[in-house]
Amino acid sequence: MAKQIPYDQLSVNDLTVNYEDDPYSSFPLLVFKKIGVFPRSFFINTTNHARGTQGTGSEKGEALYCTMEDGWDRTSWPIPYVNIDGAFQIFDRRHTFRTAEKLNVSHLPGAEYVRADLPEWKWLSDRAVLEIAAIRGNVYSPVPADAKDHHFVHAAVNVFKLQGIKDPNNDTVHSILKLMGIERRYPSPSTVKGIITKVRNELADVNSVVGKVSHCTNDDDIKVFLKSTIDNPCPITFYDNIETDTTIYLLKQMDKGFNDRYATDILRKMCEAEEKGKKLIVLLYSKHENSKKILEDRNSFKEQLLYNWNLFRNAGCKNFKKILNEAAFSHLGNRDITTFDAELYIKDQIDGETEPYLLDLGV
């Protein structure tokens, strides 16, 4: 790491950046204008639509905290932004800015960019250009593998929604993806073709959540939410693994790859609560940042919960059929999962959702 300059002493002259290292020098829609040092309050951390989240995640932030605590690395490229109506809209290095907020630094270096005068791209709004630039920054970063196929899909869908375009042709979709750096990330034409198809399919699907941003998908945000429900119950107070005289409260993650186990854990808790004569209240959440994956986690969890309940119930009752009459067995063997005194809430995590809602366990 190069010499670090204390934030309250930062000046342009302290920076030793090489202008040939401009990560957006090959991006045709933006032109580098100048570097300056500004109060942190000038910058606005825009929504990361490429990853489909309002947040920035905690893993990178923890590592950056260590490297930024003593000052700004003078060789590090400043935070890129576009001045839109006086607001410095950040389109890359969001984790860096989020860390600077946590450190409560006074000033930050910024690299200003302006729209290139290209008539063929005038139809794109400034917001759409920043969307494209954001994922391109991931592609041209030291770790291009961070840019996944679903990131391209999510960002492209959002670009077309921003422009009010519901049914772009293949060439138009391809042109936007090329600006994002799709062919650098995925040299295979068949892979690019598949991503184009996914973009068009998502735009055609009126129920698609692709293009909607997520929120409250990391542990820190969930903890803040739990505390907020204690202060302002809405619609109910939630706790993480707390048991009172009347109720067992539980916080549980959903994940499509592990929902068999997670669903079994909840079924066990439902039975334990019933044995104790208590109510079970569970808050279910996903740690995925992509809205489509959050929806997949939810659907998978419900399917697995119902499947496991039917499996365990039928297996447990099988031997009783030999000693009970048909009527008694039918009553025992057909018990519905909804008869448990349990409330399973889905955490609101997708744009448009405002509060947790009950998971409908009806078949």
C-alpha cells in the first residue's frame, strides 16, 4: 500500500494517480473531466442496480475499513461521479464510499465525468448511462469474475425500464450489453446470446422482479430491523431466538440450496412449541442481493416446508394405520400444517414491499 493521506489534509497535489489508469478511459459514453477533493456530503451513493441491491454488502466493507482507517491511498483512483443537477452521483466504488461514511471522514477525492457527445446514444438517460457504467466497472476491475450473468441481466432490464422500452430487439439488447463489457467478460457468443434471451424474457414477464432492487439483505441490516420492531412494532415485534412464557421467537434464513435443512429446523420448532403449549413466530429472510434469487429462496422454502411436513407426517402415521380404524387414522394422517399455532413472516426485501407479511401455507 502506498502512503496514506489523512482525510482532513487531502489535496489534489497529494494524489499520485496516473491518468492512463483511468478505468473508464475506453468507455464511450463518459469523458473524464477533472479530479478534485470535496466534502463527503457532496457525494450521493446511487443504488447498485447491477447487483440489484440498495446496499453494498459487508464483506468488502470490513476489508476496506482496515485499509482506509488511516487515510486515503494516494495512488488510488478517486471516486468516479457525474454531476447531475449539483449532486455528485457515484457510479462505482460504492463500497469505498460506504466505508468512508462509517469512518465519518471529512473529505474524499473524486473524478468527475461528463456525457460524451454521441448522437447515437442521446436516447439514453443519464441514469441509464450510470447503470451501464456501474457494471462495466466490475468487468474492468481486478476481479472481473465478480460480474455474473445475472448482473448483466438485471442491469440491462433496468436500463430498458428506465427508458420505458418494453420489447427491445436482439440488436438493441446486444448493443447495451456490449457497452457493459459483456464480450470481455463472456467471449463465447452462445453465452452472450443466452443472456440476451434472458433480458428479453424478463422484460416480457409482467410478474418478473428482475429490475427491482433489494434491501436489508445482510446481517447488520437485519439486526437494525429487529431492533426497530421492538421500538415500533410493524406489524409485530420480532426477536432472534427468544422464548417467553407464551411465545417462541425465531429468526431464520432462507436459501434455495439449503432449504431442506432450514425447513426441517422450522418443523422441529413448530413441534417443540406445540409440546410446550406456546406460539411460534418466525421471521424468514434471504441474504441474496438479487431480487429474483430472493423470490426463488421464498418459493423453494415454502415448497420444501410443505413437502417435508407431508413426508414426516405420512411416515410417522404409517404404522398406526394397522391399529386404528380408518376414520381415526384418516383424522390423524390428514393433519394440516396450518393447524400449528405458528406464524411465519417473510421479511420485506424487494422494492415495493413495505413490511413483513405472513407466509401462506395453504396448498
